[in-house]
Amino acid sequence: MFYHLKSEAEDTILVMASRQSEVDLYLGWLNSARKDAPYAAFPIPEAEWDEAEERFDVDLNDPEWRELPEKGISAESFCRWLDDMKSAGLAATDYDCARALGRRDISDLKQVGGDMRLALACQAVLQGAHPYT
């Protein structure tokens, strides 16, 4: 299912998730950093895909969109995220990155990557989001 995330400041994001819980997780992380203009999620029914494709300039039938929920984050992408966190000044060490994700150890993730929840969490942390409390 595709979701249109819209903030009170009129910012928009298009996401695909196989379950509402994935969208809720992403919204929690995203909104923790955007308290002034929180995002809300709106499902895009299949009947409205043509309009969404035009608005967001994407092809929703593209196989890459279809594969996204199963992919999660690869080990290579996770290692790139570690570098991005350090270069952005959000972490000094791998341990700092692990703590930002609520973990003590990430050695396994550097070898095999992780699921979609981890991929969403990495993106949210890199955007400066904090855990929703």
C-alpha cells in the first residue's frame, strides 16, 4: 500500500509499506523531530494511483517500489548509513550509531543488514528524529 505523508507545513512524502505498523513507526520517528508541523499518513487507494504518479512524478508499478518492503537495508547500505551519520556530525563512532538505534551492538547489521523497520529507523535518525515518547 502507498501512503501520502503530509505535514501541517504542507511538506509531503510518498512511502510504501506492507503494513500500517511500518507507517506508524516511521511517523513516530519523523514526528519526534517535527513537533511544530507533524506529519499524518493518508493511504492512497489503487484507484487514485494515476493521480499520485503524476503528483509525485513516480511510476507506482515500478518493480523497485514493489520490492521495497522485503528488501529492508543491506549490509552495504547500513555501513554507508554509519558513514553518513558520522559525516553529518550525528555520531562519532559505530557505538554512537548503535545507541541512536536503541542497540548496544550492530556488528551483525554490518554483516547482513536488517529489515524494513531498521531501514526506516536509520532514515529517521539520520534526519535528526528522536524516539517517540
